[in-house]
Amino acid sequence: MEIYFKKSLKMIKILGINKQYEYQNLISNFLVLSIESLKYMANKKTFKEIVDMAKEVE
């Protein structure tokens, strides 16, 4: 599960995703975690916080 979490964050960073609907489109095409799963694993309440966290991922 941790692997998919990091993969999801990297995809957000690489593709420059800033909006939740942009990520929703990504979910349908790639094997990445749902928004709810990302929020749970990151202990964040908003997608904006997830995006900020993704910018720090190597």
C-alpha cells in the first residue's frame, strides 16, 4: 500500500495536478490510490494538502 501511496504522490507532482477533478481523471487511467485513500494515509483533510505534500516527494 505504501508503494501505491508514493506512486500516487509522484504522479501528482510529475503531472502538475492541482485540482481534485484532474486527479479523478488520472484514477481512471492509472493504478493509483483514490483521493479518500490518499487523505487517510497522509492524515490530511484537503486535496490541496496532498498536492503540497506531493511537491516534496523525490
